[in-house]
Amino acid sequence: MPVEPNFIAGRAGVAAVGLMALGVAFLRGIEGAYRPGMLDRWYYAATQHDTATAWSAWCFTLGVLLLVPWAAGLARALGPYSWPGAALAAVAAMLSAVGTLLPFVVVTMVPHGEAAIGETLLGVALTFDSLFNLVFGVAMVLLCFAMARDPQLPMWLPAYGLVASVLTMAVVSQAWSPVGADLVLLAGPAWLGWVAVTSWQLQRLSSEPSAARRRSSDKKRVPLAGVMDSSLAAVAK
């Protein structure tokens, strides 16, 4: 019996959330990680805790890359309206994977004592992480518009996603502002929770008979979709 693509995408999303949570756990005790103005402390702490830094880097990298099949599954489940958002989410994930692997490079390939090189690479990692939050936040907004058109999904899910997306986009300021870095404490769990819930929804849809899904798709759109369509029309004017 073939495995439903939605099921695979849902599992990929759950695995992505788990790996990134594990990456955060490995960063505990590493002072200055992903904080502006503290690259020297981050470099010193990373070299002192090189194993934890390396594991954290790989967890983050594999986690964000798993967002690519998750986004593809959302695009397949939600239809053409979701394609721009899903494509942008995949691009954000691949860009982020470049930055998340740099701490591993710093602790395994940069010669000891070359602090300037190490701090520069960590600065690039911080910048890529900021960029990821901005691009992924925009992707979340686009995906929420698509979700609001789908009667198979609960109305609160796109509403929750929009709130999480605003927090996520604000984290772009972490590249230069400690306030932006602190905001990760709210934005991170918010968007990871949204990915986890959408992943569960994908797995739920994969378990429903196709006939039941067709009947559900014949229902009227949820009211939130109409509000969003009106908002888009107002912006276009």
C-alpha cells in the first residue's frame, strides 16, 4: 500500500520541529549564541563547547532542510493558492541551512587562535538566521491566506499563523538589536508550534478517505478567508 505524500510531509514537519528544539537544547550554556555584539563571547564559548556546538549546528541544519518536504506537502494539500508561500518557505529553509552549519565549520575547520575568522563566520550565521526569520515569516503569511480558503482546516490555524508570522518577521532585527534576539524566545516557539500543528493536520488529511476529503472540499470557505480576500483587495487599491 503506497504511503500518502501528506503523511510523509507531516512527519517531515514533526521531525523538523524536534530537531530544531534539540539544536536549541545543545546551545544551552553557550554564551552569546545568535546575539549581536557578542560574537567574541560566542566564539570563545563555541570553542570551549565544540561538541555541543557541532551537534547543535547539525540539528538546526537538518531541521530546516526538513521544512522543504513539509512545504511541498502543504502546497500539494492546499492547492495553487499555497504555491508562492510554500516556495518561499523552501527558499528560506535552504538559505538558513547555509548559516546554521557555519558554527560547525568554526569549531572543526578554523584553526585555533584565528578568532577574527571564527567571529566573522559566526556573524554570517547570525545574519542568515535573521534573513530566514524575515523570509519564512512572509511565507507564513502567504500560506495562512491559502489555509483560510481550505474548509478542511480549522479557522483558528491561519489566525494563529498570522500572529506567529508577525513575531517571526520581527526577529530580523536580531542581526543588530538585542531586543530582536530576545524576541526569539517568543517567535521561535510560536512558529515551531504552527509548523507542528500544520504537520499534524497533514497527517490527519492523509488518513481520511479521498471521498470524505472531496465532500469536505465542497463546503463553503471559512469566514476568515473572506476577510483576508477583502484585505488584499483593499491593499491592491
